[in-house]
Amino acid sequence: MGTKKLRKWDTVEYLKTEEDMVMYLQACMDEAGDDAAFIAAALGDIARAKGMTQLAKDTGLGRESLYKALSGEGNPSFGTILKVMHALGIKLHPEAATHA
């Protein structure tokens, strides 16, 4: 038997279409609960899939700042999140929560 070489999982490789990106963000938001960093990291995955350089131009924010803010380690302001979502072409849709 030979040795298998495994690559690190990278979500970005699977975010090919706008629909993929929106469905991924929705799934992350459903799972995140109160974990804002998880949602920021999901936006970071989408941003990397679309191109961080273009996102930096579209938001007026520096690439390094975006990488940090959307890494899951940063703590971006809500204003930054809204700028990023707008630049990515993603809308935030409020919906009443159903409590069981």
C-alpha cells in the first residue's frame, strides 16, 4: 500500500457560483448562533472565492485589513460586515425567528 497525500480542506474550492456562496452563508448563519466570528469567517471564505483584491477596491478597505477582519480571529465592525456584504452582492434579509 502506498502513502496517501491529503490536502487541507478549503471551502473556497467549492464556492463556484453565486448560489453556492449564498447557500453556504445561509448554512453558516443557521449554525453560528451568537458566534459573529464564525459568520465573519464565512464571509472571508466567500471573499477569497470572489477575489480579495477586487473586494478591497470595492469596499475601500485594505486587503490586509480584510483578511484580518474576515479570518474568524478578527472582530470586524458591523459597518465593515455591511460593506463587505454589499460589495459581494449579498443582501441581509431579516426574518422572524420561530421559537419552538
